[in-house]
Amino acid sequence: MRSVVVTGMGAVTPIGMSVSQMWSSMVQGRSGVGLIDRFDTSGFSVRIAAQVGPEFDPGAFMDRRDAKRMDRFTQYAVAAARQAMDDAGLVASTGGQGAGAISPERLGVCISAGLGGLETLEEQHSRLLGRGPDWVSPYFIPMMIPNIAAGHISILFNAQGPSTCVSTACAASAHAIADGLRLIREGAADAVIVGGAEAAITPMALAGFAKMQALSHASDPRCAPRPFDARRDGFVMGEGAAAMVIEAEEFARQRGARIYARLAGYGMTTDAHHITAPAPGGAGAARAMASAIRDAGLSPSDIDYVNAHGTGTPYNDATETTALHSVFDPSGHMPLVSSTKSMTGHMLGAAGAVEAIATVCALLHGMVPPTIGLEEPDPHCDLDYVPMVARPAKLRAAMSNSFGFGGHNCSLVFTAAREEAR
């Protein structure tokens, strides 16, 4: 199989408008959770979320006229992809030559979303009910559909290779990365822009997740989420996007690209158990992790860090801990574990890509980001979750977990780039 490497990264998150800003915030343990100020929450039981800040300027990444015809989730996706492509120094051009040139037919796009243009849907539905069908925008459908971010990115970068959008809830962008890996391994592309985006902090989504009893009801943003803590009471909604450029290693080396890490393996499973609850004992999650490790040609003892799904819900965190126990040997080697959702909130369809980038950054910098808010250990969550403070560590291989409603599980394994590849 072709070896696949990461050569570019971009991010728009509640804790930074770039990968460097996001990583700095993570290392500092800075939370992006605050009171929702985008709409009136006075009638809601939940009033906190991790919003992308007002400093986000779509015009810095795309034509402002185009931005007006995009839902917020697509704006975030395009911005993250622009950063990743600039970082990779890659340009698709027919007959192009030079260090950054790639044939358009050899550049793919796998950008996912869990919910897509929900903000647009709610706005246009209000127009329909309030003013009638003639007032619905002709751009409504192409602003709402989840695959439109991948479409815009393909057009922007002249990517004429395979283009997909898998929508598997909270596992969506992890699946997108795995799909990109497979496209390169199979020879269908030499490079793929992978990742995901979400902008679902809207009245309808907030009400729906709250009604499910999935969200934390903390009134103080400093008190939630609390992954793996005994007092955890649910996740906090987040938003944003992350994108990576992944390439066949031989292609990256031919053009002299900087290599951040190797995308070494993936594992996908399905619980086939319940539409929202994980399988007992985390059996599906454990199989995904074990499959990813095998696919990477590694053993569990090679994994030094796991970026956990770690949502902060009572059931998820205990179940994921059990799954980790079943994959790794508690009496021998046990990797460090942390949840960066404690700082970004749960970015839904974008979560897997953001956390994959956090995992790559951990390998690059030899630093494990902390799980903030973890002050009262839960006896059912008994691993080293790097509480409160980031920790230096020698990391050779690391894994990122993403589990979605519907029982979708995806684990990704990254390994440190060889010194001569940097």
C-alpha cells in the first residue's frame, strides 16, 4: 500500500482561527465555551456553547460575494481548506510544473458535515411560514446540503479527482480522513483535501440536543464540559472546521513537501445497537481502535497517546474508558488519554478533523493537550486523562477516536514523521 502523509493543516475553531492559535490555546488549557450571543436563549434550558468568535472574517479566505451565498458551515470549511492548501503549498493546474504542482485529476476532496446548513434551513423555513414560498431564496438548497462545502472547495482549488461527503454525525470528518487515505492507497488520487465543518449552534439544534438530555445544563461556562469528571452532565455544542492535505508519501517527497506526520491507519465499525447510545462495554469502539492499530502495522503497545472522543456525557466517557481497557493492557503499557472537547466543545461533524489535527500537533511538539475541568475523578474513568495541565511526552504513535449517533465508530492512527522527512 502507498504510504500517506500529512502536509498541510487548517482550522477555524472556538479557540483559534488557525492551527497555531488552536494548538496554543490547547496547550494553555484555554476554553472556548461561553454564553450564546447569536440568538436569544431566554426560553432555553441550555445557554452555553463554544462559538467561533466574531474575529472570523470570511472575506479573508474567499470572495465576499461568494461568502454571502454560503451557510456558515461552508464558510468555515472553505477557510480551513484555504489554510491547509496554503500550508501544503499545493496548486492544481493542468500541465503545471514546480514544487507545488498537482494535476487537477489527481487532487481529491473529502469534506464532511453532520448536519450541514441548519442555520440556512431555519432561516428559510421562517421565511416560508411568515411570508410565503415566493420569499424562499433560490440559494436555499445549495446553501443547506451537507456536500456543498466539498463542492465549493473542489471548485476553488480545481480539484477534479474524487470528491465525497460522508455524513455520519460526530464521526463524519474522521470518516472523511479515512476515505481520503483509502483513495490515495488505492491510487485514485495523489493528494486529498480532507476534513469537516459544522455550524449548528442554532435555536432548533440547541433545543433538540437539550431535549435529548445530551447537553450540559451548567449555567457557568467555566463548569462545562467536564469529560471523565465525576460531575460531568453532558456535552457542550461547538462549531468550526478543520482540514488537512494528505498525500502519497512518494508524491510529497518528489515535490519536497514538509511532512508533519504519517497517517498510518484507520478502523471503522458499527455498533448495530442503538441510535444514540454506545454498545455495552464499548465493543464497537474497541474494534475500531484495534482495527486502526492493525491497519497501521502496529501493536497496542506502540500507541503513546489517544485523543479520546471524550464528550463529557456520563455514558460515553465510562464506555470509552472500558473500550480502552479492552484494547490496551492496564497492567503494562497504557497510553495517555485526553479530551480536547473540554476546550473546543463538541464540534459535531467537524470534531474528528479538529481532533486529528490536535493529535498530529501532539506528535509534532511532544506535548499532550490536557483535559480541562477534570478535577473530581470518577472511579469508572480510571485512566490518565492528563487533567488540567498539558504534559510533555515522547510520542511515537497516537490515535484519535470519533464515535457518532447511529453507532458509527472511526479511529485514526498517526505516527511521527521520520526526521529526514521534515
